[in-house]
Amino acid sequence: MAGHAGTGALREIFVVLVLAVSGLFLALLVAFTPWYAALGLAEKSMVVELHAPDAPQTGTELTSAGG
């Protein structure tokens, strides 16, 4: 059964592809645009220092609340 795709079907596929590409573009734009610069917060923004947590203290014992 060979079917022929009419212009309506091709137009629908084209619209779906255009919407998918534009949605992907908007998602990338939102993900990688520095939004804080638009809010006037660029001078307040800074890199947060990351460090490992301190080692747990030895000799501390946990007790249950019930006894």
C-alpha cells in the first residue's frame, strides 16, 4: 500500500519541526543567558567558594530519644 503524502501532511510535519527547533532554541537561550545581568545584579554576583565538609568528630555518640 503506497500512500501519497499531500501538501497538508507535509505542511504539518514542517510546522512540527519548526516548533521543535524553536522550543529547543528557547530552552538553550534560557539555560545559558546570564539573567542576573538583566536584573541589575551583575555587580553583586560572585563565584561561591566550594569546599569539602569537615571530617566527622570522633568520640561523639548518638543516642536514641526514647531511651
